[in-house]
Amino acid sequence: MPQVLTSLTVDWTPGTFYRTVMSDLSDLKDVYYDVLAFFSPTGIKSLFKNFPDFQQNNTRIAVFGPTTQKEALDHGLRVDIMAPAPGTPSMTMALEKYIAEANKAK
């Protein structure tokens, strides 16, 4: 398509489009994780759509960005790991720092 538009001298600009959708995760009902990491508010919404009775208990919640953090807090979750933050600009770095600090405490 780009070649055709260019050959017709059409003034056009390529664009990237995406849509975030919630997956059906109900088959993971009895699976428990140490850490759940969320990169968008939609991830938090998906958690509660799939598991309306979700209880955080000892599961650590990691979030990326202030809007994801707000969604987590609005759903009554305790945010244990936040990125980006000073010294941890990525989720990977935030998780590494959290794990290192947790292992020191033992």
C-alpha cells in the first residue's frame, strides 16, 4: 500500500494504531504469584474483571506510571513496586531493586 500511495503522489503519513483489550484469564483462578506487574490502568481493570473477588494478601503489586498507580489504589491495592522512580527508570530496575532490598531484610 505505501508504494501505491507514493506512486500516486498522495500526501500521506504512516501511523501506528493499537487497541488494548482484556484477555480472559479465568483459567488462572487457582494460580498464585509473588508479584503481579501492571503497565497500564487497563491491566488493573482486567485483573478485577477476571477475578472480581481478588484479594491481594501477600502478592506484591508492581505498577508502571502514575495512572496505573492511581487505578491500583482506586481498587484498594497496595502498590509495593513503582516505576519509573528516581534510580529505577524501568520496571526491570524497580523489580531488581525490590528483590535486592527484600533479600537483605531476610
